[in-house]
Amino acid sequence: WGLRREYQRQYPQGSFASHVLGIRNIDNVGQGGLEQCLHEMIRGVDGHRVMTRDARGIVMEVAADRSHSPKHGQTVVSTIDLLTQIETERQLDALMEDWKPIGACAIVMAPSTGEILAMASRPGFDPSDLLEVPDAAWKNLAVSAVFEPGSTFKPFIVGWAIQNNVLAFDDMIDCSSGIYRMGPRVLHDHHAYGALSVEDVLVKSSNIGMAKIGERIGIESLYEATRAFGFGRRTGIELPGEVSGLLRPVNQWNVYSLGSIPMGQELAVTPLQLITAHAALANGGRLVRPHLLKRPDRVEQDSLTSSQIVNPGADVQSVLLDSDIAEWLVQQPMKQVVERGTGKSARISGVPMFGKTGTAQKLDPLTGTYSDKAWVLSFVCGTPVESPEVLVLVMVDEPTTPGVHYGGTVAAPTASRILQFAATRVRSFAISRLTTR
């Protein structure tokens, strides 16, 4: 009966945020990203018209009682800030060029609300050109990569220990001159530390100091802490393909776990889980659900009504730490990590910031032991130090350039540059809201 009209998605911003947006296939079905997760809400309902035609195909009658009009789908308004997304991807591309890892990702989050301001994964793809996309490019590492968090995990354990009164802010921890026997296991620090303050256990990233804090907490409470900060379960963000990470049941933990878990080993997390847990430190102790959908009451509505906008649902929050404990972690040890610790390379003049580095060995699948050649490097940082407004996490999987690699040298500079740009954008949001009221 003539030509059939087909629709094709247009991507005016090219490849930017491709893992967040996803694509629509030739059958108009969402695949990946928000397209897949929200397909039923945004696709709408086709109209239906029953007609009687004559032998020549001419419409003779329309059965109005058996026909119905099409219904439009809802509108999606994301939390992504386009300029922050572009800068994040630009910085991530530069990192890929400099260090040539097999993969990397970056996330920018507002810690008080859980809004994702930017999310990028490499390798990536252009949704307008899908002819030759490598398999690895389809994977959004921000929600599907799992890795041992290493030292980025340590502030959670220190906070939990203080919260449960087995550790005090001003305690001194004997780090045994860099060698400590823990049951059948011997732990080593990079330096022969003696007695360190709790702050310096984090600043200098002492594994022995963390193991001794783990002994104070005990296995049951250590497991409770790990679960409370959101590890071992999905965050619930509006993206397909999110994994829960790897966290063994507590009945499989032993004396090795008391030493390994506090230093960020023996569990695997996703980048999104990790930055969400750090958001709880930055916002005063509340674990909030990360989300990519802007709430209707935060959308500048022109012709749209609240019912036409997809709602991200109710906030899921739980209080993990007293606010004074969370604030101390951010304003003291994590600030000092950047000032004089393993994150010094992230310092930017005029930008007050805090952070924590992570340098974790990967398991060798052939030997089942830690590799001395393959590493996952990470850095999480935020600003300002008092009442943080923005967090950034950069994760780098296995750099292949020659030399020794650390989270503080590979991931930290990129994260701090993204943070500097994102902080400027967040301040511009606040100024805009003030001037439009």
C-alpha cells in the first residue's frame, strides 16, 4: 500500500556518553544504556486503525470504535552535564594515549544526591557508526568491571572501626617496623614504619596498620562493614549489565581475611560501587543510590509536565557513620593524602581537595597468584574539602607502557584535572539557580 516510514536515532553529540545512552536497533528496540533500561517507558504505544478498503485499496470506512490513537512515551532527562562529559572523555582519551591500558573508566558524581554528572568507559564506540566495533567496546567498565580496590578501600574500615568504638581518632598503631606475622602469614609494608597515628596509617597507606585495625574489628563486624558500604550487591543505577562485584560469604573468611579485607584485597568491586561508597564519606555518612535520571522537580520544565518525565524513583539512603567521623576522614587523612601522601601528583594550585589512591595487583589466571606485571590503578578525589560538591573516580586497567605504575602517578593526575573542570561546572549550576529564583 505504498512506502513504509522508518525512524532512525540521531546522535548530535556523536560518540559522547555512548555507554550511558545506548543505541536503538533496526527494530526500534533499545540496546545498552538508558535506551535498554527504560525501553518500555520511552517507546510509547503504536496507534491502531481498523479500516475497510475496496478492491482498489481505497478506504471506504474507518471503524472508530475499534481504533485507538498512539501514545507517546515518556521523556528522559538525564543528570549528565554535557560539558563535564566531554571534558571527562577528552581526559580519558589522553590517559589511554599516554599509558596504553587495556581499559579505563571515569565517573563524576554529586555526593549529596547521587547524581551522575559524567560517566565514560574506554574502549568506546560511536553509535552512528557500528560497522566495526570491537567486542570490548560494548562493555561499560563503570558498572561491569570488577577489581580489587586496594588502598581506596581503607578509609571505610577506619571509619567503621571508629564508629564501633574499637579505634579512636588519636590512637597510635604499632606498624612493627614493616614486618608483621599474622597467623601463618607475614605482612610487609613498603617502608619500615614504627608507631603511626590513625591519620598516617591512611596517608602512608600502611597495610600492617590496616591489618591491626582489622584485628580489632573482628571478622563478623568486618563483613558487616563491607556489606554496609554497598559492596557485594548492585547499586541499582538505571543501566543494564551492572554486576554485584565479588564478596565471599562470611563463613568462608579466615585469619587471612582479617588482614586482606582492610587493605582492599580478597574482594572485588565495580568503579560505581567504589565512588558510591566514597560519596558516603563526602556527604557526612549517608549511603545514597546513584542515579542517571534527573528528578522532575529538578528539571526546568517548559512544555513538559512532571508525569511526562521518567522519575528515577525514591531515594535509598542509609546512615553508615556519624557525620563527625565522615568529616574527619575527608578533612584530615584524605586531605593529607593529596598534600603529603601517595596522591601528591593530583595537587592543583587553588583547588582544595581530598583523595585516596589505589594500586592493586591482578590475579594471574595461569598461576592463581598475584601478578607482578598486571595492575589495576585508581584514584578517587573530591572538592571542596568542607561540604564536598563533586567526586571523581578514575580506574585504569593494566597500563602497558614500560616502567612502574601506581594509582598516584597514572590515575591521579587525570582525576584531578576532571575534578577541577567539574567543580567549575557545579559552581556555575549553583550560580544559575540563585539568579533564576
